[in-house]
Amino acid sequence: MTEEVQDVAISIQGLTRDFGNFTAVSDISLDLPRGEIIGFLGPNGAGKSTTMKMVAGLIKPSEGKVFFRKNGELVELNRSNRDAIFRDVGFLIENPDFYSHMTPRQILTYFAELKGYPRKEIKKRVEDVVKLVDMDEWLDKKIKTFSKGMRQKIGLVSALVHDPSILILDEPQTGLDPKARKEVREILMKLKSMGKTIFLSSHLLYEVSEISDKIAIINHGQLVAFDTVEKLEAKMKKSLLQIELREQPENIDEMIETISKIIKPIVGELNGKDIVHYNYNLKVFEVLFDGNTENKHKILDTMMAKGLKISEFSVPRTNLLESLYIGLMENGS
Ligand SMILES: Nc1ncnc2c1ncn2[C@@H]1O[C@H](COP(=O)(O)OP(=O)(O)O)[C@@H](O)[C@H]1O
Ligand SMILES: [Mg+2]
């Protein structure tokens, strides 16, 4: 076994899911490192939940495989080993819909039993995990009296009550107020410090960028980036150059190709995604580059040499990662 394999908690290999003629998830491959938080970021409808449901064995992939780490080896998930593998995995997929007349103690005890947590220890475990989310006073209160944030925290706790080392959480912060979101973020950090691997989806960049070690960006079912936050930002150093033209040029495609050729050696491939984008309506080129002044001049010189009439250019001072995310989304659409 290679060292690399030892460090992988989940290996997603070529996952694809079609719904009729529509491909919701297309050939996604990701190795999730152990003990890290991996943010799974993409706009609504990008394919996050569908991917996570395939990882959870809830829907069948059209193609591809999922491997989980078990006893030091990566084992392909299948029907017969699913229960055994999932004893060490916790899921929160979409909005948890609990029986509202039940209490957290009843629900969590049920989940712990279901996942085979040692019976004698369940009572204490349930009390401990509820403390973890600061809800011990609510342990025996009916869920129907809970706020959305409280329900979500109980949902989170139900995913981890059996103490799994891997957590797969689909938008655990969505729909929560800022205070509850912050609480969830702190709980996730605490879980990471306990050594858990967390695969965490969100459609909001800031929900994952602060706590994730790595971020996978998905759009239209395709993976458009997968790297550490630092590397994604480093690639984007000062990043976005916006060049407004006076006239609509004729040879846009050729121009995009020429600029791309100059830029690619500088910023590298972004998983094959275009780093030059042209907005026809605004007559604006958007070029992702490394922020180097010399390279900025190179880009502008090339455009002028090609006869483009530039009316204005700027490097907007937006959040680096934000502009990367937006850039990737626009290029993918
Ligand atoms: N059961 C289904 N049947 C048909 N289309 C679906 C089904 N589930 C999801 N989709 C479609 O697949 C795409 C991805 O959905 P989803 O994975 O829920 O995205 P996300 O979680 O990123 O918002 C969407 O266009 C959605 O409408
Ligand atoms: Mg979703």
C-alpha cells in the first residue's frame, strides 16, 4: 500500500449520474484526505447533493465507484459491505426531517442503536454529543418547539452520535441565522480537531473557505477546481484583470486563445477551465492572472498588438477566492 492510499479517507472515482437525458453529475473524481475538512462548493443545482447521495449509497451511480477507508485499506462500497463501512461514517443529507413529537434523546438513542454503538454506552454518549452542540437543556424537549438552527444542530449530532471518523454533511449551515452558522462552524472545527474527516457542501463560499483545508468546486455537474485554499488563492494572486473594449472585436475566439496561451504558463491550468472570459454585453475581457505587473503589461500589449481598442482596464479589489469562484462559475456556464 502506498503512503498516499493511507492518507485517503474516501476516494471518489469517476462518479456520474444521469437522470434521463440529463447528466446531473459528470465524471467526478476526488480523493478526500483523512483528518481534513473538504469543502464541496457550487451553486444550487450544481450536483452536490446528487454526488453526496451516491457517496452515501442512497442513489446508484450511472458510472463510477466510491471507496472508503476501512482497516487501513480503501474498499469499494457495494451493497453487501455498506452497513459495515457506514458504521464509521455519519451523514447529514439535505434537511433532516425528524418526527417533531420526539425528543433529541429518543432520536439520538435510536440512531446510535441503529449504527451499532455499544449499548451500555449509548445513554452517556447521547448526553455528551448534545453537550457538544450546547443543547443539553433541550435533551428531553420535543423537537417541534425547536428553532431551525436547533433542529439543524440535532441533525448534525444525529450524524455523529455513533462517533464515526468520517462525516458527510450536505449544506449543514444553509438556512441558519448568522449566530447558528457560526456555532455550526465552531462545532465542525472542534470535530476536525478530534481527527474527523469532514466532507462539507455549501453553495456559499464563505461558509466553507474559512474552515476547509481543501475546496472542491463543482458546476453543472463537473469538477472545476480541487485544491487547498492557499493554493487556489496563490494561483489567483491578485488575479482578475478586467479590460473594457471600445468596440466589439470580430475575432473574439482567436483573441481568447491567444491570451490563454500567454496566461496558461503563468497561472497554470485550472482543471482545464478557461482563464479568459469575454462578456459580450459589457465588451469586457476578464483575465485571471498572477497579479504580476509585468504579466499584466504582457496581456495588455498583446491585446493592443492584435488591434483591440481598450477603453479601460482594472484589477478589482474583490476577495481573491470570491473572484475565482465567480470566474469559474461564469466560465462554466
Ligand atoms: N431525482 C432527480 N430527477 C431528476 N433530476 C434531478 C434529480 N435530483 C437532482 N436532479 C437535478 O440534478 C441537478 C443537480 O441537483 P443537486 O445534486 O440537488 O444539486 P445541488 O445539491 O448542488 O444544489 C439539478 O439540476 C437537479 O434538478
Ligand atoms: Mg443540494
